[in-house]
Amino acid sequence: MSLNVVILAAGKGTRMRSKLPKVLHKIAQKPLVEHVIETAQQLDPTKIIVVYGHGGDILPKTLCELDVTWVEQTEQLGTGHAVEQALPYCDSDASILVLYGDVPLTQLQTLEGLVKITLESGNVGLLTAVLDDPSGYGRIVRDSFGKVERIVEQKDASSIELQITETNTGIVSARKKDLNKWLTKLENNNAQGEFYLTDIIELAVADNLEVVTSNAAHLWEVAGINNKIQLADLERKYQLLVAEDLLTQGVTLADPNRIDVRGSLTVGQDVSVDVNCVFEGNCSLGNEVSIGPNCVIMNSSLADGVNVKANSIIENSIIGQNCDIGPFARIRPDTELAENVKIGNFVEIKKANIAQGSKVNHLSYVGDTIMGSNVNIGAGTITCNYDGANKHLTEIGNDVFVGSDSQLVAPVKIGDGATIGAGSTITKEVPESELSLSRSKQTMVKGWQRPVKKQK
């Protein structure tokens, strides 16, 4: 028997107060339904089928790179009807696991236990949860022997049934051949006027199949998202899970509640991360890396011993060993820093390759530049890389000293060991070991008076 996963993702999500389909709202910068798909992929199914509806083809277009089969539910007539749309695309001998695109944090281990029930015995597997306040959820009705008889929805439940605290999560596994038979028998004579998938439980019992229940280890695993409050709650839960994993790996977090990882983060030993740091995309931190507060790191690799001071941003860059960055530094895409490079406060680097031991310490911009080793860039220096239409390259050799408040107008080349005097505008090549400067002669204006503010 093969395993197929059907993910229901057709709902509008009216309470999200958004034009965006509910399942495209994000946790950790990833759509809710993509979290579900990634977990499903870890079960190694032969097929994953996503049923979409509200918003037309926005969902499959947005996630077109994912290896799933998209099936449209043109009318939203209930969960039973939604699964029925997916069945023709399932393997003939499939065991089908039904998941929900707005329930993003169900853990792999939980689903593995549920899938095993159907794959090994052919029985129906049902994930349930016991809640202190079950309001709004379908109740699990059992017989005197404790066996599941049926599920009753909140709006259809009697006063006695409403006292039941074991609830239906909607996550269920069953054989395709059984679902084919049961779904055709569903009726919509209920308070919602919908074809409930939950009604298959009573039909399974009538066919002498056992409904075997299992429970999620944590209630947040089966928590669905219907509004922005719930979205924010599960975002924090997800981030806390990531933080706990980092702590287990030995990372020192100043506050586990104040870190956001929106992608993958790999870490070495003795890494420390201060508060309010954000990691996006694929990031890696080597051994003994220190990240100060309020930093944002995106799709970047930081080698051993890197120290990033407060309020710095690093994006799509490679940072070599023992580099020192910030505070208030911005490292833009396609930058590569060799070891022991110093990028200081209020410095912006863009598409630059900077060799070992060079320093850009204060209030400077270096873009579209190849810089040698042991270069010192003075405060207020900029590479003028844009002529209004095209970008141009600045080449700076080894052991160059650039004085403060200088402008290097690209394309231009500065030879090894050259010195640029402070306040210079360099437009031509500077030979090796030469001093170059461009300044007007200092002039004294006698009798000049500073303007004073006029009285109103």
C-alpha cells in the first residue's frame, strides 16, 4: 500500500481580513501550507495533492516550484467534498493522510504514528486532542467500551455531547478504496449545509472497521489559524521551538523569546546571539561567532570568530574569519570579506571583495570594488561607482592609505602602497607608492561675517 497525502487548502479565511488566501499567510516568512507540505514530504509519500479553491490559481502560481499535484475545488462544499476532488489523483492502492493547510506545526513523529495505523492494519487513524475548553470543535463520541462511534460537530451536538472534551483535529488516515465508498454516502443535512469529512467515522464503524485514535504530544501541533491573533501565537511558538533547538546545540541566546529564524540557520560551537536578531534564508555561523543586538543576517555565511556589533545588516555575503563588523554597518549583496577585515560604524559595503586585514572604519561607502590587503579607508570616503547610467569598478591595491573625505571616481585604479590625501577627488590612476591629492588652496576671507537669524 502506497502513501498519499491530501492537503486541504481551499478556504477563504474571512477572519484574516485579507485578500490573500489564508494558507498563504506566513510563519517564519514561509506560507502556512508550505510548512504542511514540507512535513508531508518527510513521510516520503508517493504523491502530495493540494486542494485549493478561494483566490483562484493564486496558490499554485505562488508555490509553483513545489513538487505537488494541485487540484481545484471550484465550490467550497465542505471537507468531505474537498477530499472527494483529490481522490481521482490518488494511487489506486493508496493509504491517504488528510492534512490541513492552516495547521502548520504538526510534528513528523505525530503523523508517522497516525500513518502507521492504516498502512499496517487498514483501519482508520484519527488524531484527537483533549481540550480544557473544547468550544467550537467536533466531539469524539465513544461507546461504552471506549471505541469511537462517530464525530459530532459543535453546532449539531446535544447538551450531553457538548460536555465531551476529546475533540477532532480533522487529521485522519484511511484507505482510498474506503474513502471512495464513504464519500459518496455523505449528506449535508447539518447546521453548516456542508459535506463533513468527519461523517466517514460513523460509516467506517458501520463497515466494522476500527477507528484507532492517537493524540498529538502538544496542543499547538493541531492548532489551526483563523485570524491574525492565532497567526501571531503560532509564530511565537515556532520561533521558540527554533530557539530551543539552538540552545540544545550550545548556542547562547540572550533571550530565547527574542530571536527570529526565517529559513535555515546552522551554527558552530560557542556562538552567542543577543536580543532581537533576525536570520533570513540560508545562514551559517562558524565557531565563536558573536552577534550583537538588533542585527539582521540574510543568506550569508560567517566564518569562525566573526564579531557583528549592534544594529548591523548582512545580506547575501561571505564574511571571513575574525572579521569585525559594525555597529550600524550594512553589508549588501555580493560582498566577500577575507579574514581580519574591519568594517566600522555607519559603513556600507556593496558588491565588494576586500582582502585580509583591510579596514573601512567610519562613515564610508565602498561599492563595486576590489580591495587588496592591509588597506586603510579614511572616514567619509566613497567609491563613486555609478555615472547615472552604468556601474564601474574601483580597484585598490595592497597597503593603500586613503585619507578621510575622499572620492574615488570609478573606473579608477589605485596602485599598491599609494596614499590618497584627505579631501581628494581621484579620477585617474594612482601609481604604486605615490601620494595623490586634489585640493584647492586654502583661502582666508577677511571681514566675512556669519549670517544671523532675522528677528520676526
